[in-house]
Amino acid sequence: MKNPLQPFLPPLDTPPPPPESRRARVPDHAECVRLWDRYEMPDHIRAHSGMVARVATHLAVLAKEAGLDVDVAEVRASALLHDIAKAYTIHHGGNHSQLGASWVMAVTGNPALAHGVMHHVYWPFDLELPGHVLPLAVIYGDKRVAHDRIVSLEDRFQDLLERYGKTQLIRERIAVTHEQAMEVERLFSKTCKVDLSEDTFDRGRMVD
């Protein structure tokens, strides 16, 4: 039986390099697009991922300007790749955050990128800056983009409720992630001294 994952796995014709020689990479935009191609990401998910990256990158720039230690290009790459496994799991099942994180780790060797992909739906730890800029920026970006449009948190979660809120349990989980997104917004707004609820994210293409 053909392994449906095979097209998405690293090539097996050569062994991986020894651990001491592996280096984590931060793919640029063009490399991320090639990964979208490799993992057969549909156009609508590409459009969504691009807008999420715009928001997350802008937030990373603000955080850096506020004196936080953040790799802006790393935040952008993680955001561009956050839904890399979404299409696969729609067709074959599974958790797109977990599978996507494993794919990103396999092809980049960069645990920070994989960390952002793994936790872009919900952050299970304490909300704190500057320690967790990357995953929190990716989470917030994802929660401000409905399809391919930047919207308010309220509009985004209303859309989620309408599309996915089929059971009481699902609606409760959406409410929990909504509350967390509002906390992340307050945290970044206070740290960066901006009102993110009114931000236009017009510097989303800036990468250091």
C-alpha cells in the first residue's frame, strides 16, 4: 500500500547529516513558497498564510522596536508555514498543527519555526514577553485573518463559530481561544505601546 505521506517526507536517497553538522535554517519567502508547492497547499490557504505572515511580521517589527529580542524573518517564516499541513489533514485526518510542525522541523531543522506552527491554534503555557514572541505573534496573526482578510478578533471568532461551532464543546473551545487571543492582543499592545485592535499592519513585509 502506498504511503500517502511519502510525497511530503524528506528524500531517503541520502542519509541525514550527523547531529553536530545540522544547522537550523530560516527559509525566505521564496523558499516558503517552494514548500507550499511541495506540500500541495491550495491557493486559498496560501492567501490566508500570506496575510497571517503580514500581521505576525508587523507585530515582530513592533516588538523589536520596543527592545525585545526577536528574529523578524523567523517569525515571518513560521507564519507563512503555519498551515502547511492543513490540506493534508482535511483529506486524510490528523492534527494539522502537529503534523505541520513535524514537516517544518524535518525540512528546516529549526525548532523555533516548528514551535510556532505547533502552537498557532492555542498556546498552552503562560503568556509572557519577551520569551515567546514568535509563537504568540503567529497565534495573533492567525486570529486576525479570516480567509484572506484582516479583521477584528470579534469578526474572526464569529466566523469560526459559524463555520465550526456545531457542538457545545466546540463552541466552548472557540470561546477559550477567543479569550486567549484577546489576552495576547492586550499583552502586545501594552508592550509595544500600540492599540492593535486599530492597527492596519501596513509594515507586514518588513523583514530583518
